[in-house]
Amino acid sequence: MKTVHVAAGIIRKEGSDELLAVQRGYGDMQGLWEFPGGKLMRGETPEDAVRRELMEELQVKVTNLRDFYTVEYDYPDFHLSMECYYCSLAKESGEPQKHDRQLDIRWIPRTSLATVEWMPADKGLIDALIELKEDRLEANGTANDAEAATTDEPATRPKRAPKRRSKSVPSPVCSTASIPRTFPPTSANWCAAALL
């Protein structure tokens, strides 16, 4: 089965818990919601792909990218491997603009993400975002970046190898991407830890 490598940006609105979602305007899954992003180009890092795709799709620059979640999902015709990055709009960036391949763009409160219909592969990611503790959303990645630069130990754990699934029944499987060592990966805090 062919694997498609994708990177997506989870943009949080300044001063709130709202996240930017886009409604797909093309293909078999037209009308479903997703986080903006797209396929990696040859030789491109996932971080660079997020920056490029968000500029192309929404006319925005993003900053403070933090590796948050990895989606591994089997669609009928391909396997999706999607790196999801929590990020912020750059200060010089304007408000996101709708692209012609999007039906709508919307800031959705994090706890209300389940009120729209998401792409099948995104369901585990949405659950993880909804479960986050509010105080973890206030964490600033910049402070952690500076702290990580002064320590001899790596600030993150390596990603786990993706698990293989049955091709006949699509089921989302995710890994804990880049969790700071200061947090044990328990079910209550594994996603929240990635925001610090």
C-alpha cells in the first residue's frame, strides 16, 4: 500500500483556546473538516512543509512549531502518515484567508472541535486536543526552547515506530510525538506534555 506523507498545522488563536480548521472543498471527502497542511515535497522537512502549505493555503506565516501528534491511518487506497505541529501565527501575519479549494475556514473552540465532521484520520487527534488540560494550553514553547538549549539531555523522546494495521478495516493509530522528558507518557497527560 502506498504511503502518503503529510504535515499539518494546528494554529491556536492568540489569547483564546480556538483552533483554526478548514472545510475541504474537493475530492471524495468534500465538506469534511481538517487542519490545514499538505504533502511533503521531496527533500522537505515536515516543519518546512507546514510553513509552505499554510502560506499557500491561508496566506499566513506561522512560528513556534512544536511536534504534537503523529497520525498513522489506512484509507482504502493509501496509508496516511501525518505529522501534526502545534503553532502560532507570526506577529507580522494577517488573518487567515480562505483558499479556493476550501469551502470554509473557522476558528473553533478546542472543547467544541467535535461539533463538526472531521476527516476519518483526524478523529484520534481531535480526541487528544479536546482532552488537553487548559493550563497546558497557556504554556509557551519559546521558554522551553531556551531551556532545552541549555541542557545536555535531549528535550524530546524519539517517536515510536508506526504500528501496522489490517488493510481491510481502517483504524486510526497514533504515536506520542516528541514528549518532553519531564512528563511521563500517561494517558492523562501525554498530549498536554507536548505543548510545554
